[in-house]
Amino acid sequence: MIGHTTATPSEVMDEVLARHFDAEARNDMAAILDTLTPDVEHDVVGWPTGPNVGYDALQPFYVQLFADFETTDVKPLRRYYGDSFCVDEVEYHAIATGHPFGLEGRNRPVSFRLLHICEFRDGRMSRENVWLDSATLFAQLAD
């Protein structure tokens, strides 16, 4: 077909992640869910509730995230690809507006690294595993 191009798997993953991170920065739950499969497994390592599976289980995590942080920037550092997964390292910048991980945010700026390990199916994320540099975050919020 003339003029028709097919996106590579890495291009699809990049597009989904861009939409996902943009939706998170805008606190747009509907747009976030649109980047995920209905049976998504979402696991932020160290999060008190453990992994969440499915839209209903995931939404309380985002309600808490939106209360705790106002995202100001997400700077990509590295991204590695497999056939249906990617490993994404970013530097996350935010204002700690709530009580992230039980610490007083007091509207202080924070920045720390995040590592996302994401699996994809049918043009959406089917699994997101997040590792964060909690020591750096805790040091910035220590009194």
C-alpha cells in the first residue's frame, strides 16, 4: 500500500508510554486506563497494597499518587526493548503535595529515578512493574 507504514513494536511501545506518562502528569484517569489492558497487572515494588490487577484495583493507587505528587517532568534516561516488553529508566520530578510513603511532602520539590518494566499486548500495557529510588526520595523529604 503506497504511503502506508507499519509501526515497529518499539514505536508502538514508545507511543503507549508517551500517552501513559502524559495522562499521569495530567491526573487523567480515563486516559491512563486507555493505555492499559483491562486485566493489567500493576506492581509498584514496596507499595503497601502489593500488585493490583485490573482497572478497579488500580484506581486507588492513582488516587493516592495524584494526592501525593504533582508531576513536573519525566526525563527519559534509557529504554531497552524486547518483542513485547520494554525497560524504561526515567528521572521523575514532582512536587510532594501530600504524604508520599507516609512522609510529609509540604509542597517540596523532589526528583528520583524510576525503572519501569512493561509488557504489552494488543497495543496497550498488560503489565507495569515500577521500581523507584526510595532512598533518594526519603532523603529529600526527611526533616
